[in-house]
Amino acid sequence: MGRILQTSSLIGQFAWPSSGLYAASKGTVELISEALAHELAPTGVKVTIIEPGTYATEFSTSLQVIAPNDVYLPTVGQFLTDFAALPPQAFGDPDTVADAVMAVTELDEPPLRLAVCADAVEHIRASLRSRLAELDRWESFPRVPVGERA
């Protein structure tokens, strides 16, 4: 039996304006890890994807942001303005991620995904609800059977 822990992000489950490339990389970690969990299940190896929320780390302070042009001001520009205005208490303590990693390694049946920090749980839950609502809304969209396509 063994363990594999992969570090993703809350952004591995959805994307914010300005996060496209980062979200794509974390989404890749999510799906590779999910496939790996299925592939390794018969061996007893457990895979857990750690999905941290927003934390006070050097990551956000080391970013070099290019000011968006007029087209992106209402989306990317507004997001960056709102994010920069968050108070320090909006960011979690990075030690909680380390604590979560240590705790999950002790579990006999660890979760496939572990959202760490209240904002991660909140944002991932909202994203999943939105995706389910969209699926429900469009599940009866007209479909053409494969054999009847032109």
C-alpha cells in the first residue's frame, strides 16, 4: 500500500477571470490524478488531490500582472481590483495546508479530493452547483442520433 498526494488548487475545479493558464495546469493535475487513482486502485495505492484555497504566500505577491485593455476591464480588470482589495484576513495560514497533508496521510481511506480552507470549499461547491444546474438545464437539448447525422 502507498500514497500519492498531488497539489492542485481550488482553481483546479473552475476558473476565475485572469486564471486561465493556472486553472488549466491545475485542472490537468486533477484529471491525471483521478485517472491514476482508478489505475492504481487494485494495488492499494491511494491518491489524494490537495485543493488549497487562497493563502498568504509569496505566490500572489510575486506575480507580474499586465494591466488589462478596455475589452478585459469589466472581467479581468474588475477581478484583479477586487482581489487586490481583499483584507489580509481573507487569506488563510499556509500551515493549515501542511497540517491537512499530514492528517490525510494517516487516514486508511483518504479522500480523492481534499479542499483545504473554507474559501476552497465554498468556491468549489458553488462551481459544482453551477455546473449541475447547467447540466440540468441543457440535458434535454435536441440531440440527433448518430445514424441520422448528415
